[in-house]
Amino acid sequence: MLPTRKQAEQLLKEAERCNPGQWGDHSRTAAHCARNIALKCGDLDPEKAYILGLLHDIGRKFGARHLGHVADGYSYMQSLGYDE
């Protein structure tokens, strides 16, 4: 399961409140880039690419731990029932 775009945007906003920084805008930029790449490829889902771009650094909600945010983000999304 994957969150909707609206849910993903809300998750990112909540995460930014927990750990403010430039990473939130970076995630939005990644989302826009991922969507545009998916549009050009034709066989990719642009909406899914956008959502995953938004959430690719969601583990930073729990602080900056170099690559620790990857595991934190995975665990967090799994705990919310998002298994994709």
C-alpha cells in the first residue's frame, strides 16, 4: 500500500515540524524530478514517482543520522501500514 499524494504531503509536513531543515524542500524537488522522469519514460506511474520522491527522506523526521534515516524511514512507513 502507498499513501495518497495528499497523505504523503501531510507526512512530510509533520516530519519537517519534528526536524526542520532544507531536507523538506529537497524532498519536494526530488518528487517533481521523479514525476517528470516518469512522464518521459511512459511505462512508469508519475503519481507514484512523485509520492515516493516526497517520502524518500522521511526518516529524517527522527533526526540526522547520516544513512540511519533510511532505516528510520523504512520502519516508520511500515508502522503506518505502507509496505511499498
